[in-house]
Amino acid sequence: MNNFGKQKFGHIDIPLQRVHIELTNICDFNCIFCPKSVMKRNRGYMDKKLAIQLISEIHENNICDKITFHVMGEPTLHPDFFEILSYSDKTGIKVGLTTNGAGLGGEVGEKLLDYPLYQIDISLQTPDAKSFNLRKAHLTFDDYLKGIFNFFTAYYSKHSDTIFKFRFLNTSFRKKDMERKIGPIRVISSTDELRNTFKYWAGKIYEALNVNTSLIENAYKKIDKLVSYKWNVVEVYSNVFFETYILEDWGNAFYDGKIYKAWAGYCFGMRDHFSILYNGDVTLCCVDFDGNTKIGNVKESSLKEILSSDYLREIVEGFKKFKVIHPYCKRCIGSKSLLSWLLKPCLSILALKTLKPFFYKKIKLY
């Protein structure tokens, strides 16, 4: 990304694209493709006062374009979720909510109608009744869909400026190590399946919104250009996006064998985002589900002090030169074979340093 016109907050260039605030790491789903099953952290909720303090500090210092309630867990399960959301709304800070969608058909969804969020990401992941079983949910697929679409229709009619993103999981590139440990994972697995899935779900959107034929045809033309082996984002209606992303193994989290630590690489951690876990730990990126890259805790030091540490400066400067400093980052970007160890850093630099910023700029959605 171009840093022209940016300021410094500690050792990071601001504003970042987003800061992740994890209100809780507790979730009412048990998706087998989620690292919840291997997470070693205690479960809990962020103290309301701490959440409000962080939102104030982030907003007052213009640290990011938006805050996102997401790392692990389902944020709407926080007992003070709507008080925290109300405070965010009063500050004027842009808020993104990532939800599994289970509560949207009930009281949570009804209350959300009063809040004009900047962005709502609904993690559908599994687009049909069969694959929905991978989520080990507490409700049926039909009830799940009905709740989501009833909410979407009501919310969009009130807040059409809010960005909606429906997220799907693409398993064209399967992770054998994950499957050996947790069982088969198969969702969208081919280009034809991807296109058919998006058309089916787009049809649901159009039915709910009474969209005219010409707009539908244009959207289907865009969908017919998508392929299943990469990250895709397509706008199917004004401010309504579908996203598919490839199944990841969360930085080799499901692998118990030898990892060849990365000799070089690049990451967006502290470049376009960072995360604050429910217990106050500040971590380098949103992929770090277990807090392994903790660089400080906001209960012990101010956010400014944490982001001004010499160690963070070393990490940030390292990535600028494609050097990987933090031990966990070396494992996360690391490889299971010598050939991958040789090639993967180059691919990560190409993908994250060059291609991803290009796509961000093109679609203006993150």
C-alpha cells in the first residue's frame, strides 16, 4: 500500500485499514475447519470498560479506517455487545461486524436493525444443507437461512449504505494434514460449483429484494468469470458482495510434524491491521488465533506504549525487507517440505506485497 500522507502511531503507519477487537473467543458453532478445536487459550469475554477504552483510543488517534469485531468467537454473544455497539456508534467510528449469522433471525437481529454499521460480514462458509453439517450447529440449515435472509431484507431496507459481505469457503486446495486430524472437509470444490453456488445465492438475494432482470444478467456475467482456485470477491448488488476464500490451515496449526521455518516472507500484520484479544493481548495479525504473537497487553501498558516497543519496530522493519523476525511468524509462513520452504516465501511476497494491495484497491473492500 502507498504510505503517502500517513502518520505514525508508535512504529506503525496510520491509519491502518482496520483493527480487530475480539469481544469474545466463545462461539456457538463448532466448525471443524475452524482452529477453535486446537485453541489453547482460556475462553472469556472482554471487559466492557476495556472495550470502550480501546474504541476511544483508536478513534481519537485515527489509528484505523474501521474497527472490526472479530478474531475468534461470535461477537454478538458478548453480554454487553449492544452497549459496546452503542458507544461505537456515538463516537462515529466505522464498525465492521463478522458473525456466523446464527442469531440474526432472533432478538440479536431485531436489535441490530437500529444500528447503521459500516460493514456486516456473514460467514456462511457452507452453502448447502449437506456441508452445513461441518459446522455442528445448534439449529437446522433451513432455520439458519430463513433467519439470515429475513434479517438481510429488513436491514438492507433501512441501511442500504451498509456493506454486506457473504463469505463462502473454497476447498479446491484441500489441507490433508487438517483432514487427517479432524476429518474430511469439502465445500465449494470446482469452478462450476463456485459459479452455480454464487448464482443460487444471488438468486436468493434478488428474490428478497425484487431485483430487475437486467441487473441479474450483469451480475451473472461477472460470476461466470470467477474461478475456484483463488480468492474471489464479486458485487452481486449495490453494496452486497460474495466472497470465497481458500481453506487455510491457520499457519500450520493442525500439523504436528516438522516445520521448516521461513527464511523470508511478508505479512500484512501491523501493515494493514492488528488484533486485540478479549483479555487485552495485542497481537500482530488476525490469523493468530491463540495469541502466539503477543507484543503486549493493554491492561498493563497503553496501546501507544505497546506499539512503540523496540521489538515491534524490529518486526515491522523486518517485514519491509522481507525478513521474518518473530518465531511464530517463521512457523506460520513456514513449510512442511524443503521445496516449499524454498518457494513459499517468494510466493508470499508476490501475493501479499503486490497482488493483494492491487485487489484491495480495485474492489475497495476488506
